[in-house]
Amino acid sequence: AHSLHLLNDENNDTDPKNTHGGNASPGGRAGADLLSWWLAERQCDSGGLNGRPEKQADVCYSWWILSALSIMGRVDWINRKKLGQFILNCQDDDDGGIADRPGDMPDVYHTFFGLAGLSLIGFLGDVGEKEGRVYREVDPVFALPVDVVRGMGLKAQVVSGMDGRVEERLKSYSVLDGSSGR
């Protein structure tokens, strides 16, 4: 079961004989907070994110973790500046591309997810303003440019932040209230 399954109150079965990774935690805001906390704890001292405790940071998790935090309205639970710097440190200044870690060989996979991560923390928009360019925002649900997702009429469900707000790029989706306590 997908980890966002934790957010659905209808799947809240706490009977130990019926629990598994998909429904062992409480749903609603409590589930979103617990999952968001675990994801935010993936930020390493380097600023990058890892996939599980005791592992090295890897640029690809900039996408995997940020997309989930973005969908749940909790990107501000991580240090965006440190993450952005980690991704930039993985960039190959001579040949282009982004690697999994600083000093490694860049590849298409990590370049894509590194750029997607930079988009989700707003870094590309900031750079674009300084350069007089417009960089297309990446949708955290579909990993496609936001204008493509809207043009195709793709739909999804997201959770508002604890302050009740939703990122501009997510406002076209069905929004669950993440600000109300249960």
C-alpha cells in the first residue's frame, strides 16, 4: 500500500491482527503529521535526503520525499536552502548533469529528480527571476510540468498544510483539510 494511504480515515484499522504498513497508523492530520515527520527526518547533515535511516543522502530522494511533503503541504518541514545546496553540489560543472552525490558521475535519472527537487523547493523560480527566464514548475503528483498536467486535465487529491493553505501549483486538485485536528 502507498504510504499516503495512512491519511485516509476509512482505512484506520488499529486491531493488531489486521495491521500492516498501509494502515497501521492513524489517518487524517495525525497520519499526515507522522508521515511528514518521518520524511523530514530523512534530511542529513549534508542537506540532502536519504531513503531510510543510516543511509547516505542521494539526490533522487529530493523528488521522492519532497513530492510527498508537497502533496501534504509540509515542504517547510525541511531546510530548503541546505537541500538546494546539496543538489547543486552534485552538479557536474564541466559536463553538466547531476549525480547521486557530490563527486559521482551524473546520469539522467538523478538529473531529472534533482531538477524536480529544485522546482519543488522554489529554487528554479528564484534563479529564473534573477536570470530573466521562466522555468516551468514541476507538479509533485505527476512529475510533469504543471502546465502539461493542467492541459491534460489530470486530477489528484492533496492535503492542505497545517495553516490550511495549498501551494499554487496544487490548487486545481481536490484538497483534504490538513489543518483540522482529529
